[in-house]
Amino acid sequence: MKRGPSAAREENRGWGLKSYSRDQLEAIHEATLEVLRLTGVEFHSEEALDVLEAGGCIVDRGRRVVRFPAYVVEGAIATAPRQILLAARDPRHDFLLGGRRIGFTNFGCGIKILRPETDELLESTKEDVGIAARLCDATENVDICATALVARDMPDSSYDLHMLEQMFLNTSKHVTHVDVSGGTNARRMFEMAALIAGGKDELRERPLMSILTCPTSPLMIHESVCEIVMEGARWGIPVLVLSMVMAGATGPVTLSGALVTHNAEVLAGITLAQLTCPGAPSIYGSSTTILDMSCGNAPLGAPEEGMICAAAGGLAQMYGLPSWTSGAWADSKVEDAQSGHEKTISAILPALAGVNMMYGMGVLESGMTFSPAQLMIDNEIVAMVKRVVEGSVVNDDVMGVDVIHRVGSGKNFLKEKHTLQYVAGEQAKVHLFDRRTRGAWEKRGATTAAERGGELAVRLLDTHTPLPLDPGIHEDMRAIITEAEEAGGLSAGAHTGTTRRW
Amino acid sequence: MGFATLTVEEAVEKAIAAVLAVDEEAAVEVAEATLASGLDPLVVLQEGFTTGMRKAGQLFEQEEMSLPEMIIAADCMMAALAVLETALPEKQKSDSLGTVVIGTIEGDVHDIGKTIVGTLLEVSGFEVHDLGRDVPVAEFVRVAKEQGAQLVGSSALMTTTMTGQQRLETALKEAGLRDTVKTMVGGAAATQGWADKIGADVYAESATEAVQRAKEAVA
């Protein structure tokens, strides 16, 4: 049958969610400008105060408070790039951050690893940083590789550099460092990355790493954070300014109120970056959530947290800034029904809102623990979330009405060419979640998702080899680390050698 | 609404009720009525307001009272105390459970947990000197010495700043204070293992547990 083309038919490519309207986002922005103009933000760095003052801000040196005229903030938003290349040692893993494209990664600065081989909960070491990186390297839906754990057995002067060394050794995906100690080590890290890129200019063209840094809520930016923002801006390294307001504690208890405080902090940090170096790659970040008023902790698997992330995505899109929020996070201490729910609700809300990068894969215990088994489960959850965001196509070929006519009543579609043609794009690949009948499940060992995740993680770690790093480059990296230790000393590190049977 | 002359029993009952209702106005009225009725302010404080606060803490542990309610309840008690204090002979230090010096360790500016613990210790009967955030180790030692503290508590959120808690242990030893104070460590980066490693006396997983352990430590 002939079917002519349809004129001016609106299509939805990808499914999404409605959170705040444009008017509501504008209202949040206006409230933010009011806070930035009248109350301001504390910056604990003389150099940052100089940059901000030169850029048009009103600076109270005694109280270290900066108040921002609206044009300075909106000017900074305008100069920040809309899209950022997160380059990788293996260019096939290059990732474009921006628009409403979504991506996922792991988190971050955990201090414990839940080893699937032995079920032990161990304080993290430098070796664990490498193990986590190698597993993330092998895991399909981890789009870029973040540091997962802190090297607690390394000296204070260099622990973050040791972490970066492990990252570059164990993954060829783009590397994000979540625990940079300050400007001096940020610079050393960029020098390490430049060794791989082939020079400072090459690194600016292809930033092989990015860094995350956090304001302290409410409305304060610590000296080390100022240094990191400015150093990153100078090198052209993507800097993620990420706030974690705890609604009711370090910001208003209302979600929209918490967003105002959050927004002021992030825009303040991004303004510093842009005034330091206009056009610096700046990423708008959020882990803002509620403070649970019963237990006094800040849950990142809470539905409210997912809502705030989605709204943060909306703000970033209004500004034309790449966005990065928590997603696929859990407060549960184990891989269970709670973690399954938390991972999904915290992922799907920002994903449907088009947040560009969501971090949290592998997390348990609100980020304190990294679980390889959970990472495997999260890989599957992320695949399913991506499938939802991809939506569903409606056109003549896809609907296959001709096929429906041909098959008619009472038969089936299993051997139709149409089925074969479209099945891969229509259904997410599910390996870990078991959808079989009970009998079939029992025959296969009656295992839980956590057990299957653990087995898969062990198998991947046994078999996966990352792209090797040139030994000469590695040696030069180690020299940078040694220089840091000679300058800053060799403290023992915080590791206590604690182990616990789970 | 004003109270007529109260008996001790009535004052105690109304004090507890005011705290649990997180009603600062009522708490102050009870305190004023206590003085106007010529009752012993110390009795009303200890059996009334302090008891009310202890019950509030229990309700919070059982998740029947929320954190803001408990903190405001603490404010009610402090407001009542401010009134009753005028009639107490002098700040009866001997009745305080002990003197606490608390702060967020140098290099670290995260202080909400520490502030909550400080508030709870205060309403539990400790005399608390909260030094704030980014507090140098030497400052902890100086104030502990100056105030004759029984307990020194430090908080650290980050792996890098927690090593300051270890330096604090050393500094207290060097100042000859370590034998007379108990140390307490907290913050997301701290664990029981960490407390054991550096020789800190107390570690707790929550604010209310911290108060309980602090009381045990100085007893």
C-alpha cells in the first residue's frame, strides 16, 4: 500500500519529564540573582577576590564576601561553552557533554570497598582505586571513569596524585577526579595529564581529565576550591562546580528554596572560572538533596534528590551550561530492594530531564562504599534508563501496519523480518536481572541479583586488560608524585587496616 | 496567658510539656512563674526542663521527633535557663556534667553535624565551648587548658583533614593534658577503627549516641 509523507507532524525524539516551567526556572534565577547581589558568597582566597573585583563584583575584603551584579553573573553564563569535549586516552571513548544528551559514570570519593570475592568491607587503598578504575573501564554503560575511592594509605601530600596515576593506568576512558586537594596538586595533575596528551596545548584541545570541586553550603567557597577553579580555568580543564545543599540544614527546607541557595553557589563558582579565563569549560553540578530530619543524614537516593537533580538540569539547560548531577545513587548499605529503588529513582528523574552526566554507579551507603557487584547491577539499570529516554519512534515502517495486515488473526510475529530488524533497538539488553519462571531460576542456582553481580564483577576483573600506558610516560608521572612528596612530606595516611566480615 | 502561683509539681510538669511542645513562649512563662512563685529554680531546671529535653532526645532516637523539633526544643530549654539563671547563686559548674571543647578540625569547614552535637551536649548538661570550623589543633589545646575541659571533640569530613585529629591527640599529650581529658572524634571520614588507631576515647555513629558516650566517658 502507498502511504504518502505527512506534513508538519511534530515528533518527540526521546521521552522526558515536565518539572518546572520556564517561568518557574526564571523565578528561581531571579531569586538567585537577588541572593548573589544582596547577600553574596564568601570566597576564602585573596586571589579569587582580586579576580572577582576586577570582573565587576563588589568585594568586602574584611568579611571576604563577594556580591555580584547581575550582568557579571549573566555575562559569565554567556561566555561558558555550551558543549564540552571529555577526551579519552582512547579517542573511541571521547564523550561530548552538552545539550540534553545523557551519560552516566561512577562516583567518587568513597572510603570503603565491598569486595565481591570475599564479602569483606575494607577501607580503600591505592590498589583499590586501580581495581575500581579497571572495572569501570570494562563496564559498558560507564561512559567516563571517575575516581571511585580515596587512597587512604597514601600521604596527605600526594594521595590524590596516586589516585590519578591509578586512573590513567587502568582506564582509557576520560578520567574525572573527584577528590583534588587543592590548586597545587591540581596543577601537578594537569602536568601528569599533559604527559599523555603530548603537551599543555594538546591537553587544552583534548582534555583527558576533568575535576570536581564543591562549594560549602550555604554560600561559601573554601580556599582550595577557589584555587582548583582558577587553575582548571587557566589550563582549559573542565571543572565541575558541584553543590550539595542539604535542604533544611544548609539551605531552605523547600526544594525550590534549596535550589536557590544551590544555584547561587554554583553560579558564583562558575563566575570565578569565567572571570579567570573567559570560555573556560565549566560544568553546572548538583548533589543537592534533603536532610532527612529523622536520622540527620543527607540521602542521595531520595526521590526529592532526584527531583532536585532534574530541576538543576532544567536550570543548566536554560543557561546553556553542561550539567552533571547525582544519579544511580543509593543510601542502602547492601545490594537490596532499597538500593534497587534508590538507584532507579535517582537515575530516571535527571535522565528524563536531560542531565548530561549522572554519577553514582557503584555507590552504596550514600557514597561511602564502592561495590563492584552493585556497579554491575547499575550497569543494567542504566541500560534500562537509557532505553526509556530513547523513547519510541512512530512512523509507517516502524509501526509496521502492513505486517499486521499480513500476519492477521491468531498467528505470531516471531519470524517476521520486521521483528528481526527492530528488536535490538526496541529492547534493552538485560543479563543480570532474571525474568525467567521460578523453576528455570531455581535450575540456574536460585541466585540474587547481588550474587550474580558479584560473580560478573569478579569475572570482568579476571579477564579485562585496559589499554596500557607508555612506561616512559608512567615514569615521568611518578616523578611528579615524588616531587610532591618531597615538597609536602610523607605522612602515614588515614588507613586503619580495618576489615569487617559482611 | 499567665500562670498563677505554681507548686513545684505543677512547674515541673509544665516545664516538661513546654519543651516537648517546642513552645519557647510557654517555657519562658514557666520559668518566670517559677521565680515568681518562690520555687527552687534548680529543681524546676533539672526535674522539669532537663527531663523534658532528655525525653525529646529519646523521641528523636525513636524517630518520633524530628531534628528541627529537637533543636528548637533545645532553644526552649536555653531560653528558660536564661531566666532561671538569674536566680541561681552562680553558674553551678559542679552541677555541669563536664566542660567540652568542640570544633571542626583545621582545614575543614563542614560543621553542621558538629554544631548539632554541640547543641545536644549543652542541653544534656555539659558546658560547651564550640570553637567553630577550621580550628587549629593548637586552639583546641589552648581552650581545653584554659577552661579545664573534660572532653575535647573534633569533627572531620574529609580524609585529608582527619589526620588533624591524630595531630590533636599528640598535641594534647605534649601539653600534658591527655591524661585529664577524654577525646571524641566524629565526621563522615571517622570510624571506630580510626578512633582506635589514633587513640581517641569516643566515637559515635549519631548525635544522640555521641551524647550518651560523652556522658559515659566523663563519668
